[in-house]
Amino acid sequence: MKKEEVPQDPSVLDKFTKEVCYAVDEKGEYTTTLSRGWQVKADALGITWQDVEARVEEARQQIKNGARSPIAYFMEVNMMDLAMVSAYTGFWQWTIKRHLKPDVFKNLSDKKLQKYADAFQISLQELKNF
Amino acid sequence: MKIPFEHIQSAHCENGVTTNLLRHAGITQINEPLAFGIGAGIFYIHLPFLKINNGPAVSFRTMPGQIFSRTCHALGVRVSRQKFSSKEKAQAALDACLAANQPVGCQVGVYYLTYFPVEYRFHFNAHNLVVYGKEGDQYLISDPVMETVTTLSSADLQRVRFTQGALAPKGQLYYPKQVAAVSDECIAKAIAKGIKHAAWFMTETPVPILGVNGIKYTARKIKRWRDELGYRRAGAYLAQFVRMQEEIGTGGAGFRFVYAAFLQQAHAYVHKDELPEISKQFTAIGDAWRASSVQASGIYKGRWTEQKDFDTMGDMLLEIAEMEKKAFKNLLKIKW
């Protein structure tokens, strides 16, 4: 990539930083230059977030229909899988799978719910009154 | 307390941390391309059974920590590296280092990193930064992918040092200790070692998911994605692939350019006349990776939706694999 070809597209980085890019100058020597961003990357990031939002929406619907407990929603919002929730809460994965059932969730003690609330960085009330 | 520390921005976090820590220790010849090349950071792997953020798991970088370890080892620098089971001990060890005027490299998770844009915060646990001081409750942070230095409160730093999930950092700290002066011959030797290691790894490992073979593996997979997953998911997979390929902290094309820069600089130390030519090959490879990203973006933006577009994408990667194979074989042929 030549120095003048380094993309300078507006991106979410604008308010935070610029990226260092290695590129070739007129003499064929490598040099560094700063880039604002690249549309191709910004689009890829956008698609990934759309994907996350779709999964969050799906979880919201499932909870509405009584198919899953609010834990499912916060898992999707935080992009956590079972292994990660297990690592943060200390519960076994199969225990978490049980807690994802609304009937089981209903009867969970505050102490257990607090572990989930801590993992998702929300208050106990937010988790209970979804 | 604030340790005088020079913050140099870099393209990749671990290169930057390695460079800045070694420069602080008095090895002034080192810069990002040299650290990346000596540490043999160039890499490719496609993990077939693993999913990251519900997409394919590919990596263009070596295991976290290896660039630092290999570079230090090759330069004869002893390294101190610690992991912790308790958060309190982790903080005490950090404070002790700072009190001894030693800036410290930390492996952290990105998801809770407060100074990053929200859009970039995924569960990625192999980010690196340097802590170079503490004022009140604020730790002074030199994050090499940021333009300027920044700060984190002790609670925030604690959280990112103990994120969970794949590659959990476990409060990991590392820094060079016992640094002797490094001569140019020593650097030349380290360069030869780094080149041999990377070239061997990319072409000679008989594993279908590693190195050049791994790129071919991905290429063949991509051609099947549309049938197996449907157009929409296949597009999302490609978007994920491009993020791995171009994003901050990873960057496949970016790494090829850094490697090309490394070979150019290496020429000044080892005087092998093949190097400038091979450096140009890597520039061409980097450009080819970027062209493949543009092709992929056409697909995930919905402009191209046919099977032949996926085939084109796969063929581009196959061609890149061939180009890389040739370039690395050329490196292997050099007589040291």
C-alpha cells in the first residue's frame, strides 16, 4: 500500500484515536502514517453489531413468550456465552442452562441472582423486574 | 508516582508494548517492525471447531505473549512474567513494580476498557498495555494503539486484568529484567532467527489449519458457506473474517505491511540482498489481502449475493496462499 492510498474514511474512532498504518513512500521506503478508518472495516463492524442486536431482540421475544428467563437477554446484551457466564458467576454451565428456564428462574434466591447481576453489571432489581 | 516513559504509538498492541518496554530498558535500536519480525509474530490459524462472537475463529497473530517472549529471548533479555489467582495480590505486585521504577506490561480484556469506543469492545482478552505510574487512584496507562497516554481507575484496571473467557489474562504482568547492552550483531542474529522461525512455521508445518495451509483451508470453507449457512449468515461470517483481518490489534493485511517494513529494516543489519525483493512481495501480499476485504465487503453489504461471488473470494485467498508460500520459501532459501 502506498502512503497516499491509506484510507481516511470517517469512523467510530474519530473521537478517540487514529490508527497507525505502515505504507510505502515515494522512494519505496516503509514509513508510518495515521488513518482515520476504512469504510470496508466500518461496514464489517456494523454488520457484526446488527447481528448482536438481532440476537438481543430474539432473546427479548423469547422471554416475552415465556420460553426463557431474563438471564438469556443479558447474556446476549453482554455477548456472553455459557462458558463465560460460568466463569464470572461460578455456576456450572448446566446450572446456568437450568436458570435459563423461566420456572426455575422464578424461584432463585436473591443470593444467586446477585451473582448474575454482578456478572452483567446491573442491579438485582433490573434482573428481577425485567 | 510517575515513571518517565516514552509512549510510541504502534499498529499492534503487543508489538508496541514490547518496543516501548525494551526501549525504556535501553535497547534503543528496537522499533515496531523489528519487534514483530524478531518475535516472529506473523501467523495464520483457522480453528475449525471454535466460534468467536458466533463467527469463524481465525487469527493472524501468534499466541498472546509470544512476540514479547521471543523478542526478549532472541536479544538475550531475561523476562519476568507473573499470573495471579487473587486480585489483591495482582494489584500489590503491580504497585511494587511501579515503586521500583519499573513500567509493567499487562494483558487485559477489551470488553471493559473504558477509554475504547463502545463499538470496539468485544470479549477479546489478549490486549496489551503498559502501566507506568499511579497518581491517587488513577493508574497511568500507555496503550500503544492509542495516540496519547491515558488513565484507568484502580477498579477499572482490576476489572480488565481479570476478565474471563478464552485466553483469560489472570492479571498477567510482564517486564524485561536484566538488560545488557545489545550490539548490532546480536540484533542481526535475532533477525535471522525470527525470519527462519516464521518462514518455517508458515510453510513447513504439516497441519492443514496452520500457516499457508490454513489460508487455503479458509478459502475452501468460504466457498461452502453460502450453501451451508445461507446468504445472510455467510455474509456475517465474512464480516467477522474481515474484522479479524483488518481490525485494531489483529490485522492480517496490516501485519504483512509491518513484515515488509521489517524485511526492509533487516537488510541494514544482515546485508542479504534478497531481502528488499522479498519485502516487495510482502507489500503485494498485503495489498492482495486488502483487495480480498473489499470483495468480502461487497458480499456482506448485499451488493453481491451469488455463489460465484463467494467463489471469487475463495479464489482470492487461494492466490494469496500461493503468494505467501512463495515469499516464505524465498526467505527459507536465504543462506545465513
